[in-house]
Amino acid sequence: MAEKTVKPRFKVGDKVKLQSGGELMTVANLRMEINIQTVEADLFYGYVFCNWFEGDKLRIERFHQDMLELVN
């Protein structure tokens, strides 16, 4: 079954954290895709790339937006 497209809840630059806790992260990219069968572009399936530092090491990971919450 194909994933459904959803509306992004975050934008690049937003500060977020996992709902389960953890480090403060910055949304670095919304994962947009292209459906090569229908030639639709900029489809969003809910995945965002976030980055944060662990000490002096830059970490970059992909998370589904349902796992994240906005931090003021």
C-alpha cells in the first residue's frame, strides 16, 4: 500500500525535539519526492531531516514528523 501525502507541520529552521525527549534539533530539510509514474513533484510523505550536535559531532537524521514536537 502506498504512503499518503501529508501537509508539512514544520518548516526549515524550526527547533524541534522528539516527543519521547532528547536533544534540541533543527529542521534542516523537508523530504520532498517525485512520483515518476505520475510525474507529480514535491510530494511530502511526512519525513524531515533534522540536525543537532553531540559534543562537537554534527548529527543528521531523518524522522517522521509525527515523532517530533515544536520547541519555542
